[in-house]
Amino acid sequence: MKIVLIGYMGSGKTSIGKQLSSVLGIPFKDMDAEIEKNEGLSISRIFSEKGEIYFRKTENEVLKKILSQPEGYVLSTGGGTPCYSDSMAFITDREDVVSVYLKTPLDILTARLFLEKENRPLLAHLKTEEELNEFIRKHLFERAFYYNQASVIIDNGVESIDETVEKIILKLF
């Protein structure tokens, strides 16, 4: 089984994905790490040197390469991965893939991301929590169409990583 975690940045896809893969005894893959390995550059350098369009094109290619691998794993995607090109269709059309949307409340995303916005190329320019909240609100509105196509939707926010992993397992099995 291939489990693809989608959701906005800061929703916990990487932390939850690592724990889920450990519990299920299958490998964990991280889109950002795979893109960095593929490009030989950090995500922020790809954005600053080559731009977002180049990044999204590369992200789509790496996603298709990963999903074409035969073995099972848990894949943590980037927040925008399902929203560009044909990525979400490619995820949902595959019979061996289950997509899980980690649906995290706006206020929790804002609080988490404000603390680490300097490390996030799309957020670094935002100065206040209010600006960040408005930015996230707009993105969530634009991306909801894609996120809500997931096979499984998990409300995620105040629960611990272990509790969220348990909710996912109960929905999948």
C-alpha cells in the first residue's frame, strides 16, 4: 500500500508520516527531500534561483517517479503538491494509492507556521501573524478543491502525533 499524505504546510505531514511508517513497518518518503536529492539544491535555493514554476514542474515529475515505484510506503507531500498540474489526478487515479488529507484548523496552522516562517520560502515575506493568517486562509480556500479529493480526510490539530496516526489507521484498516 502507498499512503500519500496531503495538506497545508504545517499540518504535520512529515512528523505524522514518519510515525505512521514506523507503526506500519513500511518506508517513509518525503517529497521535499526527494526533490532536493534530485536537484542537488535545497527547496529555498530552488525557489530563489529557479523560481516557483520550475519548482512545481520538478515537484510533479518527482511525484510521478515516486508513485510509479512498486513497493509500499508513506509519502509526505509538500503543501502545494496536489494543487498543480495533474498531480492530484495522478494520485487519485492510482489503484495502489490511498491519499490522506490532514485537515488542520487555520488558527493552528498560523501559530505553527509563524514560528518557522523564515524557513518557508512562500511565507518569509509575511511580517505579522495577521498577514500570515490571511495568506493561509486564501491558500486554503484555493486548495480545498484538491485537498478534499483525498480518499480519507483526517481532522488534525490538537491531537498528538500518535493520536492522529491511530485515527489514520482506524480509517484505513
